[in-house]
Amino acid sequence: MDKSLPCCTPRMEHSVPSFWPFAAMIEMQERGLKMFHDNLNFMVEAGRIDNPQPPEWATPNNVRREFDTMFLRDFSRDPQSKSIPVLIDAPYAGHSATIADFAKGQSLVETLLGAGIERVMVTDWKNATPAMRDYDIDKYLADLNAAVDEIGGVAHLAGLCQGGWLSTMLAARFPGKVRTLILAGAPIDTAAGDGAIKDMAHTLPLSFYENLVALGGGRMLGKFMLAGWKNMHPDKQYLEKYVDLYEHIEDRNYIQRTEHFERWYENPVDLPGRFYLQAIADLFKANKLAKGEFVALGEKLDLKRIMIPIYMLAGESDDITTREQIFDAVPLFGTPPDKIVKTLTPGGHIGLFMGSNTLRGVWPGIAEWIKRN
């Protein structure tokens, strides 16, 4: 024994430095196991958001009446109320009308009811079947007109996106049936501004759209439109959203929000080919509604016949319907300028209808404006 060392000097075989290789191996194993579980969870969640369940309505409602083109949904809290109802003309441009009632805290229906609007209805446009392939704009306008008759013959019309130009057509064709007109992200003067949809409509020949309809057997299939929407932002839709999903794979709230959104986004609806091609040719290429040249239900529409109060809402970063396509339409209407309200809010297109900031900050004011008129 080395007598130069105290008898109680500890042996070093089990000191921390000598244990490091084993600790590193265990940590690597734990990290590897966690990575394996994360990768497995990611694959499951990616499959769920790419092939989600259909979207659902967030607020209790009933189908007041079924038409060939839609279900008229009634969300009214007081069905016996004699007040003029708000009819939300939901978009029919490739996605479900549930965008008007997306989720608790992100629902236009909920916001209007909470702001004291007693009667709220929504046009729940149907997924086009092969039998509906020859339905045209007149068919949808006629059913919208019948829906207004069903709820009393007059309504405040809130047109969202495509629903805005259809609501505008109704107000011009039957002026006495619309009390006020709300245009949210609605392309009225489609030649104005410099948006992606305008560029596509003017750049691609009509034959391009006709070929897509032919591939769909006479319908514009929702999956074709969804691919078009995604290709407007391919980096986000084909890469970033999956990177974000992986980075938040352990965040249950994030996963639930993502799954809920994708139930709406990844379940596109089909449109009648005739309706779609008419919209492309007459509204987006020829801009006939703004020019006063569009014929609806046998009459040429003159927007000067619309003299009711109008509320225009646009998104600051909306690249689907630019602000000019809404605001530049002001001189086209017969409504006095002091009866037209223009609001530009931060955010993009769908945020106008389901963004929590816009629903909290803008739509309650629109509800008060409706009640005053």
C-alpha cells in the first residue's frame, strides 16, 4: 500500500467523471426514444390534418328550410322576434359555410347574437352533386331571394367574400328586400387593385377553367380550387405548416387548433361548372356587375338602384379580395356617400370572418350599425 496516501482516500471508479459515458448513453437513449415518439405523433397528426373529419357548426341551430342549393340555417335565440333578421350570405367559393360559425370565440354568428341581434340566419350552400352541374348564378340568386321571403321578405344582408357579390345582385334586383348591405371581403369591382385572383382571371384563358370543369365531369371540384389556394402560398402550405406542426407536437392546444382549422380548410366543396365559369367569365374577366352589364333573373343589374346603407369591410393584407375591389365600388352605388361606411382592419381574408381580433374589435360595431338602420 502507498503509505503517502491517507487510508481513507476514496477510490475513483465510481466518481462522476468516470460515469459520464454511461450517463451520456442513457441520455442519448432517452432523446432517441423521445424523438421516436415525436416522429410517430407527427406522422399521426399530419395524417389527421391532411384527411380530417368534416367541419361542424359551433352554435346550436336548426334548418329552417332546405332549397336546391342550400340549407337555410336559423341561429336565432328568439324565434318569435319580429325584428328584421340578419342573413349571413356565406362564401360559396370552395369551402364550407361553417366559416361563419367557426368555433367558440371565433364565430361571426356568436358575435352578432352577443351584440344583441335577435335573429341570425346563414346560407349553408350545398356541395354540388353531378346533378347540380348546370346550376347557374340565377339559380343561386333565386334561392337566396326565396330564403329572404322565408324569413319575412326583408333582411339585413351580410355578404362574405363571394356571398357579397351575390347579395349585391339581390339588392339591385329586388331593392325593397334588403334593409342594409354589409360587404366583407367582397369583390364588387373586380378590375380594381392588383390581387392574385384578378391576375389569374385576366392571365389564364377561359379554356383553362373550362378544362378543369371538364375534368370534374361538369363541376369545379373543390380539390382543384384547394390546390389553387395552396399554390398561392406554397412555402406555407407544403412546408411551413408541417415544420410548425412538428415543433409544436407536444402542445395539445396547438394541435387541437390546427386540427379544427384543417377540418374546414381540407374539406373543400364542389361547385357547379356552369356557375363557376359564369363567375370567371362575366364577373372576373368582364367585370359586368361593376359595369352595370350583368343580367340576373331576366334584368340587367344597375347598382345605382341600391340606395340603402352599406358597410364595407376590407383586410389590410387581404390578397384574395384587395381593398380596392370593395372600396372603389362606392361610386357605383346609388347610396349617398354619408350612408356608406368603409373600415380597413389588420389581417387577411378569412380573418375578416373568423379572426378573433376582427370579431371582437369590428363586428360588434357593425351589429350596432345594423340596429341603428
